[in-house]
Amino acid sequence: MNTAPPYLMHLNDHPAPLMVRGAGSWLYDETGRAYLDFIQGWAVNALGHCPPEVVNALSAQAQQLLTPSPALRNQPREELARLLCEHTGLDKAYFCNSGAEANDCATKLARKWGRLHRDGAYEVITTLGGFHGRTLAMTAASGKPGWDAIAPPNLPGFVKVPFGDLAAMYDAIGERTCAVLLEPIQGEAGVIVPPRDYLREVRRLTRQHGVLLVLDEIQTGCGRTGSLLHSQLHGVLPDVVTLGKGLGGGVPIGAVLATEHAACFALGDHGGTFGGNPLACAAAVALLSTITQPGFFETVMARGELLAAGLRKLEADSGVIAELRGAGLLWGLKLKQPLARQVATHCFEAGLIINATRDDTLRLMPQLRVTESEIELVLKRLKEALSCAGLLARRGIAVRPARLH
Ligand SMILES: *Cc1c(COP(=O)(O)O)cnc(C)c1O
């Protein structure tokens, strides 16, 4: 069922259906088939496909002003910076177009900060299995197995430690260290949740050693785990935070937020043609205004609990799940056998979109306004797919799924 479209570099195996329309939790292909989308463009559509708030903000802004130039003031950029700083406790914002760009910028900022405040320290400690994007620098910063062999030589200056291991972090911080860069929960690695006190302890260590804590909240932020930033749930204020994915409610935007002290760029140190353009910023303002309304995060938490309870039941009943990991509306299911890709394909054919981050790990990231009945439907489909996976494993046969619609 996979196809390689002509004229496109072959970097993904695309399933054949051509997607033409989306609304809330549902995606439709050109034949009108509906897919219940529990990936949402990799946690990009925080409010689902084509949310009216974001669509209206985009169309209003598109008729006013698209791009004046990053060197001129525009209202949505200033409004977005104010909202983000007020809701996070950080002081300064910079906008770019993607998560990887935001992490690139944060790393550059940390190195400059090390030059100014830590005697030229430039090393950034990152974590094994971590994912920070695919630019040349972030390929080196990420700890994805095999990535160091794609296009060497790799950018030096990144030191990797096991995720969740405080002792290793303690040992790694030295006089060349300017910052620690990590995800509060490793997303692409398969939703790896560290020990409960890890984030707070890393904050304590970095403060004690006088190095910056940079949190990549590109996947965990923007309400995904029931708070604007996941670190807020731990009472941790980092020096620098990067955002992307859900921030634009479906349109490309990345952000770097920093404390006054960490925001050490001088005139001309950094920038980008499209960064902070009013169109993307207007979408992000609409997204933030929606998710910061009273009660919004409580509902995310409640829906997350409902999903988690269903997944726990599935774990107990199915016998094929080894581990359940996650928070809020970000969940990973580790299977006992490496059948995640088969299960994801089975689900897709049955009209449910989930993804396999590893051969043995499935991930679910529904939109934040997912309904209770959509969660019930997903659990039902997943149960069927997992029982097929059990059969597949035992007998080596594939069972064709029934479609949702
Ligand atoms: C997706 C992701 C990135 C990269 O974002 P892009 O917009 O794809 O460049 C970086 N860090 C984390 C944690 C992510 O999930």
C-alpha cells in the first residue's frame, strides 16, 4: 500500500491515500474516507484539524499584512511574545519557523552565554535517545541511534548522557559545559518519562554549577501534558525553553523563550527572514488564547486520564503490551514484540492514525479537544489491532481490519 510519489525525495513511505481535508479529530482522503487522527501531524494540530479559532485568525491576518520584514514591528509578534512570557514566567522571546530552528538558536544562545559568562564554555549536554530536530547541528545534538553516521563529520560540542540518570548528569557537567539541553519527556524515543524528581534535580544541578537549563518542550509543551509547559507541572523554571509543533495550531512556527540573564544575543547575532511573521504569529496567538482559557487544561487532564485508564485496561486484557508511558494526551505503548509498525498499519487500514516511533513502540497524540467518544472509539480499534497483532505473532498471519466508516 506504500507509494513513492514522483518528484518527491523518498524520505518516507507514504500510504497511498491522498489527504484532502481535515476537521477536528478527523482527516479525510480524496475518496471521502474518514480517519480518526491520533497523531495530528505529530502533535502539530493541538486543536485538531482546521480549528475555527486558528482559521479565522489566519484569514483575518492574511487580509491585513503577511510579512512586513522581521526588522519592522508587527502587532501579532509583540502580542505573542507578551502572552508566552506572561504565561511561562520567562522574559524574552524569539520566533522562527520550526522546532529544529528553535533548538539551533537556543544552542547558539547557550554557547554565546558560555563565552560571556563561563570563560568560553561551549559544551552542551544532551541525552541518549533525545530528539531535537534534523538540521546539521540538531542531528549532532540528538541522541538517535545511527544519526551520527548519516552525514559526518558531525558538529562537535555535544556530550550525551543516559536520560533520567542524575549521577551521569552530575559527572558530565564540567568547566567546558555551558548548558544542559533535554526534553522533559522524550517524545520520539517512544514517550520516555524520567523518574519523578529528575527535572527538579537537573534544575538544582544546573543552578548549582552555574550552567543553563534549556528545555525542549516542542512536543511536551503547548498544553500537551495539561499545562502550557510540562516543566510547570514540576515547578521548574528553565533558563531557556523551545517551542514548536502545537504552537501554531497547524502552521509552522518555532519559539525560543529565555530569562533576561540568558537572553544574551546582541544586535545582529541571530535572525531569519520569516521569523515572527504576522501570519504565523496570529495563528499562535489564537492557539494560546484558546488553550489558556479557564478550565482548558483541566479538561486536557481529564481526557488524558480517560485515555490512560482505557490503555491500562488494554494492557491488562491484551497481554501484548509491555509498558505504558505518558502524561496528559501524550502516550506511548511498548509492545512485548516488535510489531508496532504492523499494528500502526493495521490501524491505518481500519481508519485510525497512530504511529510507531520504534519497532516495538506505538504513540498516541490526539488533539487537545478530543472527545470522550473519540477516545472510546480509539480504544476499541486499538484493542482489535492488538488482538490481530497477538494472532500475527503466534501464527504469522495478517487479519484484514474492518473500516471505521
Ligand atoms: C518535533 C521535535 C523537534 C523538531 O521540530 P521540527 O519542527 O520538526 O524541526 C525538536 N524537538 C522535539 C522534542 C520534537 O518533538
